[in-house]
Amino acid sequence: MAHDDIGVPEALPRALDDLRVRLGSAALDRLWIFPPIRRGRRERGLVAVSAFQEGVERRGLMTLTYAAEHSGREGVRIDVSLTHEGEAPADRFPTVMKGVVQRGGEERGEPREVEIGGSSEKLEALLEELGAVLQEVPGA
């Protein structure tokens, strides 16, 4: 990645906050945060979401995607989309993530797995961590 490809550092925290508003922390089991693809002040990202389902042991699988752009005049524009992909037993999700990595090639990269376990504290800690990273990015 070139030095000037800083993307949109606030995009991931804002996309995850959107996820929290839509589903609530209690519904979130695990997140797989894939490295974003950055081109200058543009960024595209993917987060795979394992969500608890009421009354069953299976988990819902969703993908949270975002596209963000930072322009001098208009500021930051972020489009977030949440798509329900299906459901499966929780122990199948690591294999699914390996398949995503293989299909995405080197550009996609390995995801960071974050266990939320329905905990608003864990999600809040992740958002705070991402906010701290945001503050460290030059020019952000």
C-alpha cells in the first residue's frame, strides 16, 4: 500500500456502529474483520458477522460491507450494507472464513477474528480501540 493510501480511517468504526444500531450488541457472536482495500482516500471493507438466533444453536451469517470516500469539500461519505447470507452451526464458520480468504486472493488478506459473545462491553472496547487507531493516523 502506498503511503498516501490511508483510506478513510473512520469508516470501519462507523460501519460497526451502524451494525450495533441495526442488530444490537446482544445479537453479535463473532466478527471477522477483513483488511480494507484502500486507494488514496477511498476504502472498501468487509466484516463477516456471526449472529445469535433466538431459540436455536445455529448462527446467522451476515456480511457487512462498506464503501467510503473522503473528499475535501464534501467530507466523508460512507455507504454501509448488511446482507443475510444464511445460517450454520457456529463451528463451521472458521472453514467458511478460510474459503472467503481463498476466493478473495491476496488483495483480501486474512481477517481478524473478534469474539463479542453478545457483550456490549466487548463491542464497545473494539470501537474504542478502532477510535484510538483513528486518532493515530496522520491527516485523519
